[in-house]
Amino acid sequence: MAPIKKFQLTFDCAQPERVALFWCEALGYVVPPPPEGFADWGAFDRALPPERQGSAFACVDPSGVGPRLFFQRVPEGKVVKNRLHIDVRVGTGLVGEERVAALEAECTRLVALGATRVHLLVADGVNESCLVMQDVEGNEFCLD
């Protein structure tokens, strides 16, 4: 068996800091400390060449368990559905109306942070209900 490896999830986006801060709030992640020698990330960013300023941002799970999320600026906009998306696990162990209520409560919180509600997929006898959403730049994710 191969050893478990650490990994990060990388998002292509237009505004890395904005998207990263949304995901910090959504997941309870934090912005890591700036590199040594810099008082904050703003100071680090200002030290970069102008064309690289604002080009990347990251957030981490404060417990160290979850993957690092990295956000990089790209010139093109989002065109099609994501091939990979995040499932935010807010209804684990819940079924029926109790599960939908938990999904709706989290949806309301995330919409206030700039997310968009897409649609509720109602339980079908095989899969439990989940709620499809988009982050602040339109990247799809699910509340499940």
C-alpha cells in the first residue's frame, strides 16, 4: 500500500484573495502566516513585481487535517461546469426534513457571504438530499 500523501486543492479564479476568504468563512479555514520577514500578506504582495501582485492566495485548515486550498489568478473566466467540486458535509447522519433543514440553514449562511443557491436535489431513495451552490466566482459545490 502506498503511503498517504498530503495534497492541496487549487482553484483557478479571477480574484484569489476574495475567493480564498469566502472559503475560509465557508469551511472554518484560516489564512496562514505570511512568509518570514513580512508583517502581513499585504507587505509580501507589495514586494512582488507588479504583474504578480494579487496573483495568488491560500487558506489552511487550522487543525492541519484538511487539505490546503490554493487560489491562483488566471486570465480566462469560468466557462463550463467544474470537473471537480467540494462537498461541504453539513447533513451527515441526517435524513428527510431534518437533513434539508440543515442544508437550508447552511445555504442561508453562505448566501450571506456571497454564494449563490443553484438548486436542491431531493432524496430519491438511493441518495440523500443535497443542495447545489456556487461560490463567489461561480465554482459549483454541494452542501450534503
